Amino acid sequence: MLPRAWQPPAMESKSSYGPRVGEALKLAADAFRDRVRKGSGVPYLTHLLSVATLVMEHGGDEDQIVAAVLHDYLEDIPGAEQAELERRFGARVARLVLALSDATDADNKEAWRPRKERYLAHLRAAPAEVKLVSAADKLHNARSIEADHRRVGEAVFDRFTGGREGTLWYYRAVVAALSVDFEHPLVEEVGRAVASLHAAAGASLEPT
């Protein structure tokens, strides 16, 4: 199978979006109001906005923008349901958010490693529309971890269930999974960010 290469949007076209984006932003702002990024105290909404911005900058359509804003909704918000997303935003948005979630029950998540391995297997076979949003998500995460590593050093890894080795393993595996049958500048950016994070941590990119 030939790689699904990224095609930039035509210069003469203008991206547009409807009121669903505003509705998604309001839902995210309300649902994540009291949540912060691990260890930093930065409002969690900053991550959702950053991911949506990357998707918009790289030609994502309205459904992908909405899914980017809500990509952590099912896995992090107790009581959140796919049916609610489908009712409010349509079947494709609900399907995208589900595909971007490594858990669908915020209160009953399985153990970290098998959950991540299952998500990686799913990501390897995911269509381009999912990989675009996932790449934006992982890019912002990797950049944030490296920025915090510069500030607090190795203690940054104490925030994560997988610890230092598990976190670095996961991001190496994410780059490999995103690269299967999908060529896109965002994947290249994720690769560079993950390599930079490993360099900052004094770790090898080679599988262990």
C-alpha cells in the first residue's frame, strides 16, 4: 500500500467552520474548567486549544477541528458518552473522538501499559483523518514535556504513570505508529520533538 501523503490546502481556498466549533469550545471550557496539566498547573484547556490550532493550521476540516477540541473528553470526563457527541456534533466527530481515546470510561481505565499498547495498535491502522489529530495531540504533549524538563529536570517524568522509561517508550512508539502508511509534516514534527525530548533526557531513540 502506498503511503497516504499529505496534500496542502489550495492557496486560493479559505478554511471555514460553523457554529459547532464554538459549541465544542464551550463544552470543553466547561468540562475541563477545574483541570490542569500534570505537574504544571497550566489550565488543561490550553492543550485542547493548542491541538485544535495545529489541526487548523494543517488543513483539518471542521469535524477534525471539533474532534481536536474534544479529543480527551471521553477518556477524562466522568459520565461523558459517545452518544452525546454524536447527538451534538454528528456521527463522524463522535467516531473521531472515540478513535483518539485510549479509554472510554474515565472512572474505570485499564492498566497503563496494556491500554497504551492497545491504543498504539489501533493508531497504526487508523485512517489519515485520525492520525492528523493524533499527531497534533502528541506533538503538543512532547513539546510540553521537553519544556518542563528544561524547567524541573528528570522530575518531570514523576508526573506520568509510565515513569521515565515508559513515557519515552510510548512516544517512540507513537512516532512509529503514526508513520505507518501516512506521510505528513506533523508526523515529522512529532519525530523531531520526540528526538529532542530524548536528547534532553540523555536517552537513546533505539528500542529497548
